[in-house]
Amino acid sequence: MRKCFFGACVALVGASTAQPTSATHADSGWVPLWNGTDFTGLYDYAVGVGLPNVNTQTTFTIQAGTIRCNGSPNGYLGTIRQYSWYRVHVEYQWPVGTATNANAGLLIHLDSAQAFSPTWNFSNNRPRSCEVNMRRDTNFPWSLWSASALGPYITTTVNTIPAAGVAGRYQAGGTVWTDDPWGTGNTRVITGDLQANPELALGQWNRGEARLFGDSGVFILNGQTRTSGWNFQLRQNIANPTPRVSCFNGNIGLQSEGAQIFYRNFEIMELDSVTGLPINARRGCTNSSALNYDPRAVVDNGSCTTTAVGWYRHGSRAAIGYFRSKRHDVRGRRIPQFRQADFRIIE
């Protein structure tokens, strides 16, 4: 309900309608890839099996608000949708007692079309993709793993150019090098040797993030940039080194690779490829001095109003005090009294 007095319009609302006073996680544009209750929007790939029913397979199960992966058979839990520009976040935990070389990973630019092809050989560990590795070897967590023939080619910067088939050590501002997984065996880009391993102790939750901008990306573990690369490319014909095509998008997957691991908070922030802004973020007026300022808005939508005759900002003590001090208007009519929680501007 709206009332107007002396040119000022106020709304009568219940105190129970109070909204958060700052941007929430969802307001920032984060959307779950796993809903926490079932595997809607995901599919399962299992080596030697194929594509089992995601709701009845037993490699990935839901346990106390987490995804428990028992590690067998090898494979992954993948998204049905493909993505290109985004930030993907997942937390993972190695249980106490996990072996030193336990392995798993986050798959990016995953070519799910291969897995769903009638000619695909399900003995393959995974379709064409790039793995952000969770392997527990010293200094390897959150490295970029390019398995032979899986790709993609990744250009990055390293401290020195490695020999064929040898891991390159990422170093910001170092020597430009392209990791070529074809014909050289499995390769990887691991972190620079001056960075401490940020992996947490067994039983604790590691926070992994991959930021993909089409054919480039930055890969962060527990707040530390571990690797970075650009110019992701794939071979059109796996038997020939050329021609190559840019690799801009793909599905996303959580890997099963021989060891028990737990996942949670698997989520994505999709980005606009032109502006880089989060697509699903709350839009509104972000100018705190404007009359229609939205404290939860993350992206400004150009709606800010800085002047309005007779209008008062939400929560204005002066406005509320004015109405409380005036019991009747100039014609002797009683003016309703308001609580601060009941007062907000009509925009």
C-alpha cells in the first residue's frame, strides 16, 4: 500500500519483508552445477561400461551433502551443458589415510559428443578434454594435465622450455611454451618451483577454481594461481599435427580415477564474453549515493536516480522523524505514524 504526504511517497510494508543488505552468493552470479539432492543436469561416464544411468550408478553417490566418489571404475560425472566463458568452483577432500599418489581431477573443455557417439570406444579413460589435476604428488595439485592425444594444446609461460614429454614448470612472465600432448606421451604444466604447495591436509576441504575465457584460462587452488594458459587448440584429425582448431568450449566433469574422494560446492559463474561480467548476477543501481541504490546489486543496469523531489531514501531517519513529529496535516487530518522497518521509498 502507498501513501503520499506533502509530496513524499512512502510504502507501508511489514517488517518481515526486510531484505539482505549486501550481495549474497547467488546475487554475485554463482549457480550450482550440482543441486545437492540428486544428479539432475549431470551424466556419468564409466570406463569399460559406457554411460550408465546416473541415478543408479554407484561410482558417485550423495552422502551428507557431498558427492562421494569411490574411484572405481575410472570415469567422470559430467555436465549436460557446455560452457565457454565462466568461473567454475569445486571443493574437494581427500579422506584421512589416502595414499600419496591418489588421483582425480576437474575436466574442462570436455568433448562429451565423443562419449555419446555410437563409435566411441568406452575403454578410453575419457573423451578429449583437459584435466586440472588433483593428484597428491609433491607440488602437482591443480596442474594442467594433457594426456596423450587428448589435448588440448596449451600455450603458457615456463621457467625453461622442457624436453619432449617432460613437465613444464609454469612461471608468470617466463618463457612462452606450447604443451603438445601428441606423440610425446603424457605431459603436464605444473606450478613454478618457487611456489609452496597450497594443498591442505587430508580430511580438509581444498578450494579449486578454473577461470575460462574461451580458449584461455587461469587455475587457482586455495587462493594461489597454480597455472595459466591461452590459445587452447585441438587437432581436427588426431593422426595429423595440422590443421588445428581453437578450443573455446566444452562440458565440465569431476573425475573418478582410482581413489576415494569427496566433492562439494560444485558451481559455476557464467561470464559475458564481451563484458566479462557475470551473466546471472543481480542487476540494479550500484551507486550508494543514489535514491534507488540496491545494496545487493552486483552489475549496474543504469537505473540510478540521484534526484527526486519530495522522495526519501529507504531508512532515512530525517524522513521518519518528520512523520513522527507531525500528528496532523494542515487541514487537521491525522497522519499515520510509521516504524522505521515499515518505511521505504517507492521507486
